[in-house]
Amino acid sequence: MRNYQIMYYTGASISMLVGLWHFTMPWLFGWASYIPYATLVVSINLKE
């Protein structure tokens, strides 16, 4: 049971670090600054 707790907390920590990296690195280095805002608009067609 102790091994599962170690694996759980290790996986949760790695996931949290990857999430923080994913959202802070582009902001810090301005990687998305070249994308025009028009391409970020998503249209949704609701046809029923």
C-alpha cells in the first residue's frame, strides 16, 4: 500500500509541474505573441 501512495504523490507532483510549465513558459518567453487573435476565434455551428 505504501508503494501506491508514493506512486500517487509522485505522479501528482509531476503532473502539477508539467501543468505549471505548460502555462508559464509561453507567457515568460512570449512564444504565442506571433499568433494573430483572428485565428484564435472558434466558431460553433449548432445544426439540429
